[in-house]
Amino acid sequence: MSMRRSFLVCGIATIALALSGCSRYFEVDTNDILLDKDYVKESNELYSGYMGVASKMQALADQTVFLSDLRTDLLEPTVNAPQDLWDLYNFKEKPGNSFANPRPYYDLIVNANAYLNKIISYRKERPTAVEEAHYQALISGAIRFKVWTYLTLGKLYGQVAYFDDPDLNLDKIGEIPVIGFDELIPKLIALMESGVDGVNGLYETNWGNILYPGIPANQQDLVWNMICPSPTPLRMELYLWNKEYEKVVSIGIPFISDGGGKRYKISNEDWNGEWIQAFTRDPITRTRVLINIVPYDFERNQTNRLIRFFSNEEPSVYYLKPTEVAMQRYESQLRYDGHARGDRYRGVDYTYYFQNGQWVIRKFSRDRESASEIHKNNVHIAIYRDSDVHFFLIEALNNLGRFGPAEALLNDGVELYLSRNAGNLEKPFDDPIINSHFAINLGIRRRVSLAPVYPQGLSKGDLDTDEKKQAYMKALDKLVAEETLMESAGEAKAYFALMRIAKRWNDPSILADVVSAKYPDGQKEQVKGDLMNEKNWFVKYELE
């Protein structure tokens, strides 16, 4: 290994250890550090700067969960909850609402812009100081952090202040012109594909080999490969919002195929009660399920607020609880035996639980639940995982009219689809190589032992008009949204699926009917009426 590379590896390893052990790891002050004119003096600071951008994810991940899942039918505040959470629940955010403030998202974007500017300037001044592969990985990763954060901002707030200025003071954010969500998506796709300084957002590297050269993969800390949004899931989501369904399929199928590997397959490796382990166990042991995460380590003073807000076991504060309508959805599911009811592996005791005389969200706390241990859980938050890319693919296939493959991935798997449709296979499952890779797929519902679901009153064998085909497509989209509400509860995914599908069909009732159902009778119709206007889907907060 060259002396230069040895220095860089030692530098980043030292930085990683120092940062992860620091009690104020995620309290990087953008204005104090990233805007300093002497920010990049030595090449190892390029890595510390990248980790500074990454650390900002920890400050906004749980906020994203609260903002989005309070807007589905999953959560409602408890009597313990502060007024700010009640205002979010009632779609009546006031100025100064601490949960609604988008500053943490813009904080990351300011960091990313400043970092990109500094690393490009440093490279121009010292062309040989950083290996090309490292340079591309750092640039590409910073782009993806920025793109994912802007996408999340757009989904939550409906509009964003878009800027590339590396010297912007965050206090000036209110002076930046805003653009709407529909205008934002093409800009983010262009940034991903064109990038900056000749580097796009599609480049990936094995950080384990950089941080731990010469050390076998099973001895490396592979969390480093999971902290930045991967390009394929991020592009799949962007293309889905942009209604570019063929592109979703063309990049999604090879990604899930994974060269025939076992990752991301929704297989029997993590089925029935095992799927929940992805949220509670060491993420490195669950890379078949997890793609990207925001990691936290209690021993290093890294925590989020999920258990604190969801649990009613001291010292938690129990601010948010599951709603009756959400729990009833799980209880009404037909199991794979075709007789019994109840989502046995995602419902009671898994996603939610009756504890201390109250219903609580349990999805993230099943490893340690005693009063002395519960706050010690290392709860990572999934950015993308196996079901996310499957749902993206299912939506895309459905809206391309490929109902058989879409339903296979949603229901009971590719192997059964292949045996039932021999001689009449549809793309992408008309390719023997792809089929061999996907044969272990069980489908979203069969993985948790639930029966298949299909559009009611419609048959794939009787879609002889475009009107019938569109009706089937819309009905299947609604089933996807309903399944996401159960599979992705508490993961900041389901509300955005509802939004996307309601927008696609220009039918706000798809979202309004679901969300309004959790409110008491006197409020239900008022909330539904408000949500029939798309402008009211979004968090309201004036940039200052």
C-alpha cells in the first residue's frame, strides 16, 4: 500500500473512532466548521468532512418518522404529548413548532454544498493528494446525501428552497426562492445523473476495504457501507415519482437480482417472525433485508427518540401510540391458510403491543424492554430496505400493465408465479437468469404468512377495454398503499406511498379516506375535507 494511501486510511480510521466516541458527534455546527476558510488543510479532513455530512442524518431521521407517520393512520398523540405533536396530528402547525421546523434538513444540505465545494477546490490545488476512487466515492456520496434530503423535504413540505451556494448562512434560508415538489424531482434526477466536477451520484465503493485494508470482510465494520443512500433505491424512488416506470424496472431488477445473491429477495431467510429482527438486531447481521440505515450507538451517546416516544416503560415519555384503525387493519388480514384472521407476524406483539395497560408501538424495542434496559436499545432507522425496493418495483410493473409480475412480488412470490404461468411469462420474469435469481422470493405477504390480495370485482382475464385495465391498475395501486401501511409502519414510508398513488390517479380520496379514518366522528369529515386539497397534505412551516 502506498505511503499516501496508508496516511489516508489511518487518518479516516482515526477520525471515525474519534467521532463515533464523541458525545457531541452529531452536533456539528455548520457555520463554525464547514464555512471556515481553512476547512480543508490536510487530506484526511476530506474524510472528516464527509462524516460530518453523514452525521447530520442522525439529527433528522426520527423527525422524519414523526412528521410522516403522524400523517398516516398509524399514530396519534397520547395525553403526555406536547402541544406541538397534537398540532401536527391536527394539521394545524403553528410558527415555532419544534417538530415541524425543517432546519435539520437544510443543515445537512448546507453541509453537503460546502463539502462539495471544498473537496473540489482541494483536488484542483492538489491533483494527486487523493486517490481517484476515493475522490469519486466522497463526491458521489455527498451528492446522494443531498438528493435524499431534498427529496425528503419535498415529500414532507411540498416545496423547498433549492440552492447550491456553498457559503450560505443557514439563517438566510428564508431568502431563497422556493420550488414545488413536481419541479424538484427532475432537478434531483439531473443532479444524480450529471453530478459535479465530472462525478455523478451513481458511484459506490466498499468502504470496508478503504477503512480496513487487508482485513477479511467478516472482520470489517460494514456499517460504513450502509450509511449513505445507495444510488439504485434512490433513483428508483425518483423515477417512480417522475412516472418513469420502465427505468424503475430496468435498474431495480438487476439490483434485487444481486448477481444471484441472497440480499433483498424477500425470501424465507427472514420470514414469519424473523422479519422483525431487522429493526432490533445488529444491522450487519441483517444485510439481506437492510440496504441503508442511519445508525445509532447508545454506548457512544448516539440515540434517537423512537423508543422514548413510543414506549410507556420508564424512562420513556410515551408521546405517541398506535390507533385503533391501524391495529384493526392488521387484525382483519386473512392468513395464508385461508381461514384464520390476523397479521400474526407484523401485528400484535410485533408492530404494536399491550403493555402496562396501554397500546404501544413495539417494532423497535423488542430486544430490551425492561425499565432498566429499554433506553439502551441501539435503534437504527432504515433509509431503504428490501420491501422498499420491492414496493417501488411493484408500483412500476403495475403501471406498465404487467399485473402478473407485480402481484407475484406483492403476494406469494416469483416461484409460484413461474409454475402457474409456464409458457405465458411476462417481463421481467421471462428471462431464465433473472428467474433463477428471483426463485427464492416469497412475496411481501407470504413472507409473513398472509394470503394473496387482488382487486375486488375485477379479473385479469377480463381486461378487454382500457377503462377496465385502468380500473384494475388503480385498485392494485391502492392495495400496494394498504400493504405499505402495514409492512412499513413507523419507517416514514407509507404516507409518501399514499401521496404518490393519490397524485398519480388525481384522486385525493385515496389519501384522505385512509388518514381521516383515525379521527373521532366529529373531526373525521373535517379532516377528510381538508385532505381533499393536495396543498393540505404537507407540513406547514415558514422558512425564516
